[in-house]
Amino acid sequence: MTDSIEQAAPGPLYQTLVGVAAVAVGGVMAFGASAIPSDAGYAGIGPNALPWFVAAVLMLCGAWLVWEARTGGYRSMEPPSGAPRADWLSALWVAGGVVANAALITTIGFVLACTLCFMLAVRGLRRAEGKGHGGARQVLIDAITGLLIAAPVFWLFNKLLALNLPAITAGGWL
Amino acid sequence: MQDLWTHLMGGFATAASGANLMWAFVGCALGTAIGVLPGLGPAVTVAMLLPITAQVDPTASMIFFAGIYYGAMYGGSTTSILLNTPGETGTMVTALEGFKMARHGRAGAALATAAIGSFFAGTIATVLVTLFAPVLADFAVTLGPPEYFCLMLLAFTTVSAVLGQSTLRGMTALFIGLAMGLVGMDQITGQIRYTAGIPEFMDGIETVLVAVGLFAVGETLYVALYEGRSNLTMNTMGRVHMTRQEWKRSIPAWIRGTGLGFPFGVIPAGGTEIPTFLSYATERKLSRHKEEFGTTGAIEGVAGPEAANNAAVTGTLVPLLTLGIPTSVTAAILLSALQNYGIQAGPQLFTTSSGLVWALIASLYIGNVMLLVLNLPLVGLWVKLLRIPRAPLYAGILIFATVGVYGMRQSAFDLYLMLAIGLLGVVMRRFDFPTAPVVVGMILGPLAEAHLRNGVAIGGGHWGVFFERPMSAFLLGVVAIVLLLPRLMKWLGARRARRQAAVAMG
């Protein structure tokens, strides 16, 4: 709870960037809208009407956000919770876990891919807490913990609820 | 009336059958657990469990999901009181007074008034749903596309402009959601939009994927990025028990909270934030123990908002079941569960799927009793969940996220997309953008678009149709009031303050 004192909202530069990003999304939406035919039929409003509207409003909102950011920052903003600085490396471990999972799930099966995802993510989260990685022993503990979560989940969904999660073996138990 | 009774009894017969009772119990227990655990809400949990709709019959799964929705509200208050980290927006106010009470050794009384108040409000609200939902459904049959469009406009307005800190950021979030809803095939003409040649986008972006990405993955990334060093101190619990005096102070607060909460849940204005804050303000004003507010913790400040929260949550089932309009993120996910079964939520639901609806309503009565038992004598059990270390808890959430997202259509592409939306969630949280408008926008967007275009078609290509039909004109008026009233009040307040300052100066 000591963090509450050093809480700080992200600076005007970052706020501007978020506004610019909103304008960019609006721009992409507008580009996409220009490719949609306006064939309205009886309705008088074609499939391209809402896309144009959404694109326009997003650009408007983005521009307004930029204006707010340049004139004293976003209005009535709650300072976000947590530390003022981001711990990118720890988050990279977590994101790496999700990416590894996505890349490997069809080849090594749900259970092993999820165990790997768990191991990478838990390591990142522990790193964020400022704890050491715990060496080979901790890696083994994480692997077993991950397996103990992933395998029952897999059996529950695949065997009991007939969901189609990929398995590595033909029998489908792993 | 006779008819209603027959339907309700039929519902009880279905809901009290062995298997359905089991689903209700598992749902309530799971809901309480995820409500207690930080980082997981009912919306994400139901989203992650949506794949079961492929196997379990609709009635059982709706009973199960409703149990989770309800249970999370009970469990959430436990965390608010003991940890001061509200799991749900609706329990934010509970944390204000509840945590203070716990600090001063009255956690037991706070937990008791929260659980009994939730039971009281939940049950009264369920009675109101039983009485009013069929009437509203009869009325809703007469509504056409223009009225539906206006209702959705109202939902958009309140969820983005009224809730949350800033209208601008709420609007931005809403339109991001609308943009996501545009991806895929147009419902009316079959025109393909915004697929960028990626075949996975043809069917559109799934609501589940966005909810899991924003809330589960986003939350995990946020914890790794910013919250690693935040320490939380837990209050000790004590005996769950209320004195005579505390009962006397709680009961009127429960009644007022229920009265405030239910109407806000029913109108498509979304959210439990407004009624819980209103209830808190009311209790603070009416209390004979004003000195306890904000200092040692006042029991009315827990009892009222908790009741308001549960009444509002139950109330959201009315627009969901009778109009097919979700006003909270969880209701939006429940709507996609119905859509998975090919069931059209709306006024016809009471005739076409009357068995399901009444079993669901009956299960709410049963669920409330189960939750009272689960949360009062057994609260100590749930508190043990708070001892799970954060790192494996959040890493484990990712495994369940994979089940929910990958299980939908077995596509690894969806997992990458989930990560991208998780990053969006981190940015939104860091810059104080509300996330609920994204989910509501993306699920209601395509429906609203279809109603808009059909509405204009009814009017022979003229927009005037929205002003000429009395009901739709009335709803547009409500939208205008909702948008303008808070600004007008603020402006008037500011003017009065300036005048007073001028008088004081002069």
C-alpha cells in the first residue's frame, strides 16, 4: 500500500501517443471503409455507412485526446494502480509464454504447450515481484505445478465435455 | 397470475432436478471462488467456460453460468472487506466502509451484513424479475427496429458517457468496440468487411476472445508490468456475527439498497456503479452514526451498497432476457452463450424457450439460498484461497484462457489475437480508459446496425421514422437527457459557486 504515494499518471508524451494511435486506427478504418461498396438497396443505408461513421468518430476522439494531452493532460484521470515504471522484461516472459503456447499447441499438444506457457509466465511474474528465479529446483516445481493444472483441465474438457483440444499422443491422454 | 405460478412451478421442477441442482451448486461455488480470488471476474470465467456449450444442454449451462455470475458478487465482497482490492466494480463501494470496519476488528459483522444483504436483495430482486419480466416481454413484442435501435443507443450512451471518469475516453473505448464488431460479414447484405484477407476474420472477432484478452491476459500482463511490488495486507477475520444493534442498522439499508439497485439494473443503462454509489451516498446522509463513515467504518455503508449491487445484477437479467440487450460485460457473455445455442434472446424467448427461462429464474431462488450457506458458515474456507501466491495464480489463469479461446474453434491465430488484445487492455487500464464499453460495443454494435438499417428501411429510406414513432422518439429524448443532464447540473453548480465567490469577494 506504500505505492499510493508514488503513483503517477503517464506523462503527456505517452498520452499524446495514445491519442495518435486512436487517430491511426480511425484512419485504417476509413481506408477499409473506402473499399466497401455502398450498395444500399431498399434500406437507404449501405454496409459502408457505419464503417465511415466509426472511422470519423475514432479520428475525432483521437484528435481530442491529443488536444487534451497537449493542454495539461487527460481530464479527470485516476492515477493508475501499481508502480510508476513498467517492468518490461518480466512482462516479456509472460508474453513469451502466450506466444510459445500459440506456436506449439498444435505440435506438442495442449498439455505440454500450456505447461510451458505456465512455466514462462510464472517465472516472469516472480521476477516482477523481485524474487530470484530459484534455479533448476524451482523450474522443476513450476513444471510439475503447470502439468498438475493443465492435465486435469485437458481431461475434464476433452474426455468429459468432448471439446477438441489437441493432444500429442494418439490416445489423447496427453 | 395463475399462469405465472404454473410457469414458476414448472421452472422449479426443472431447476431442482438432480443434474441441474448440481450445476447450480458447482456454479455458485466456482463463482464464489473466483469472486474471492483477485484477477478473475465472472465475465472472464463464463467466457472461458463457454466451450462447454458444445456439450451441455442450454438450460443446465445457463443455470451454471448464472450461478457463477451470482456467486462472484457474494465472493467479491469478501475480498473487498478483507483485502481492500475490489474484485468487481460493483463491490468498490463495499471496500470503502467494509475495509475500515475490518481494520477496527469488525470484519465478521461486515461479512455478515454483506452476505445476508446480498441474499435479501437477490431474493427480492428475483421476485421482481418473476413478476415484471413476462409483462415487459409482452410489451417488448410490440417494439420494432427503430425502438430497438434507440434502446441500444441508450445502452451505448450510458455505458460510455455516464459511467467512468471521462466521456471522451468512454466514447473512444465504445468506438474501438464498435470497430471490432464491424470485422467479418455484414448481417444484412453479407458484405465482407475489414478482414484484410485473413480467413479467421471472416466469422468476425469473438466476444469471448476480446473479454478473455482484455481481462484475463491484460490483467496478467499488467500485474507483471506494474504490480509486482505492490503488497497487500490482509485483515483478520473474527467471528461472522451481527449484534442486535447491527441488525437494526442493516435492515433499512438493505431495503433502500434493493430499491435503488433493481431499477438501475432493469433500464438499459448498465452497470452497478451508479446504484452502489447512490446507495452509499444515501446511507451516509441518513445515518445516525455519521461519525463512523470513513473512520471506523459504518455498517450501513456496507449493507446498502451490497444490497444495491446484487439487486442491480439480478435486474440486468430483465433487459437481457426480454429485449436481448446486455447491459454489463457478464450479461454480454451470457448473450453469446445463448447465441451459441442458436437461441435468440428477446421478447420471443418467453414463448419459444419458456422452459429455459423459467428454470433459470427458479434457479436464482435456489442459488441465493445456496450462496447464503456457502458464504456465511463457510466463509473461512474461501478466505484460504487468498493465500495462493500471486505468481502461479495468474500464470494458471493463462491456461484457462487458452481453453476458452482455443477451444472455441481450434485456431492458434486466436491465441495471438488474444495476446494483442491483452496489450490493448494494459494500455487502456494504464491510461484510465473504461473497458466495459469495448465489450458492450462489439456485441451490440452489429445488432444496433441491423436495427438501424431495418428501421430506415421501414421508414422508406427516411430517418424521420426515429422521431415519428412515439416510443422511439421518447427513447431518443431519454438519450438526450442522459447526455445533457449531468453537464447542465455541473454547469449550474459551477455558476452558483462562482456567484457565491463573487458575493464573498464583493
